[in-house]
Amino acid sequence: MDPALAQLMEQLGRAAREAARLLASAPRAQKDQALDAAAEVVQERAGHILAANRADLDQARDADAARLDRLRLDDARLSAIAQGLRAVRELPDPIGAVSAEWQRPNGLRIQRVRVPLGVIGLIYESRPNVTTDAAALCLKSGNAVLLRCGSESLRSCAALHECLVSGLHSARLPSSAVQLVPSADRDAVGYMLAGMGECLDVLVPRGGRELVERVQREARVPVLGHLDGNCHVYIDRDADVGMACAIAVNAKMRRTGICGAAETVLIDRAGEGTHLRPVIEALLDAGCEVRGDSTVQRVDARVRAAQERDWYTEYLNAIIAARVIEGVEGAIEHIARYGSAHTECIVTENPATAERFLQRVDSAIVLHNASTQFADGGEFGMGAELGISTSRLHARGPVGLEQLTSYKYVVRGRGQLRP
């Protein structure tokens, strides 16, 4: 590794650690001021940010459609970025909140109090908006953050990072609270994974399978994130047909490149005569390629034959696997075997069937009569998210403010001694 890059990463890490100490005790008003000011600067510098994004898009023009969609900024997306900063500003400050308290027979008073995690390292690809989402959540939760974006989005992320630094300056908070690694050198990722254990407390990967696998394999600090978003929509025999078609199409086609996009649709065999054809034709007519089992193939000549690997695949494209299964139990078994524990949906008007699915499917997010595309911290009222975690430890589902905190026990006594 280039010694100059190693020195740079060490400097960034030490500065982040010092900023985290200051942020841990920063009052809400100061953090909120920084977020407000950053949102204003994003809007003021819209032309500059979009020009930087156009340069990134020109350089990445040979990338696939899903990657280009994640990379692209426009006026609407910039407006959403500014609104996301303000939405996080409006959320309660989790730091210092007392989540439980009790008194012992000996008179000791014990409280469990929310505290920041410390320094968050975020490694991400393509999505410039992650820069502001991560900064807002980390700042509000009292954490410093070290951002390492993909080389394809470096100009866009740098332009957004400048707005964040301006907001921090306005609130008299250290600019090192939010730092962007200014190098596209891939060795910077390796250094964050294996060489910054004394500076980083948690790593969060957001990107493709190759990146996430590498982070999970090589990281020397805890990792929050998910490997795949192999999400399912199950159409029950008691589903409203119109609702089933609308949800299936939205879950797949609204944005095909996000981790909450549906990748498999399962249809109850008892609804084969009423539900199968409308759902499959709705997907095909929406421009989605359908890869189905033998029963699904008989519905429409446009359906391609599914292979075993299709049930495992996160396409991140306008492709969906489709299968007829034996009721809700068949859906639960299929998801347990092939799913990635991310997000699953049941469409049914039968409340008992819905409850069986919601209770027995072991995924981070389960929905009843709603699109899987709602798997998003902003849609959950969290303002934004750092990602979706499929872990069973610490955080599961959208990683928002509360998930970026830990806790400590505060014990108050009057001179008690342990016998």
C-alpha cells in the first residue's frame, strides 16, 4: 500500500475519533442547525452538484442500467436529499434518552441510557444520496462518520460532502465529524477493513454482493448490513386480484435496482384459476421478464423456464421468478429455503392467513398487503437509513437513529457498599 495513502487514512481516522468525542455531548440544537444549514446549501449549489453528477455519469456510461439509475441525480432527487436532511432534523435526539430505569431494594437507582456507537465507517457504491443520508443519521445520533464512496460517484459525493461541511461550520461543529475519503484507490477500502480497528467502531457496506462479501470477510470491527435482497411477494388464494397485480408490479418495477425490489412472486395453487394469469400478465405487460415453473409457463408464451438458481437470485433488474406453491405453508417453506431474510410480502384478505405468514416468516421486514418497496427507513418514518440489516444482533431492518446507538448503565447511590 502507498505510504502516503496509509498516512492519509490514519489522519482521517484520528480526526474522526476526536470528532466523535465532541459529538457525543453536542446538544440537539447544534446538530439540528448543522442539518438545516446543509439542506440549504444543497439547494443553493444544485447546479454545481448536478454538473458533478453529469461528469460521473459520462464516465460510467458503459455501466448497466441499474447502476446508472442509482448514480443519477436530478432536480427531484436533489430536492429529496435536502428534504431528507430536514426530516432527520425533526426526529427526536436519541442520545441521552432513558430506555429503562428501576430501583433495587438496596436503594441503587439504575438507568439504561442511549449513547453513540462512536465512529462509523461506510463503504458504498453508486448512490450519491447515501452521502447525505449517512451524514445526517450519524450526526444526529452523535457519531462521526468516515465515508468511502465508489470511484464512479466520487465527484457527486464530493460536491454533496462540501455542503455537509458547510453545515457543520455553520453550527460550529468539527468538519471531521463527516469525512469523505478523497481517493479512488481501492487500497483505501482494504485499509478501512483491516487497518483502522483503533479508529472505527462499526463498518456498514452498501453495494453489490462482491463488496458486501469482502467487507464481511475482511473487516476487523463489527459489520451492519445485508448480503442479498432476495425479496418475495406471496399471492394467497384469498387475495384481491386487482390488489395482487398492483402490488406485484410495484414491488418489482417501481425501482428494480434497490434491495427492496421483489425478485420472486409465489402464487397459491388454490388461486391458479383466478390469480395466476392476471398477475403474470400484469408483470409481463409492465415490461418485466418472467421466469416461471411449468405451471406459470403455460399461462403465457412470453414466460421463460426458471432454473433452480433463479429462486436464489437477486436480479436487480426487470426480471422476476414465478412459482405456484401449496398455500401459505408452501410460501413459508420456499422463503425459508431460498430467501435472504430481507423483505417478504403476503397479499390476502384473510387475516388469519396473514398473521400466520407474518409470525412465521423470519425476515427483517414482513408486510401484509403492501409493496416490498416500502423496505426503506424514510418510508418507516426514520428520516433516512444507513442500510437494511439482516443481522440478528444489535440492529435488524432499516438502520436509523436508534440503531446507530448503544447504551450504558448509569447507577446512582447514596454510599451503598456491597456486602
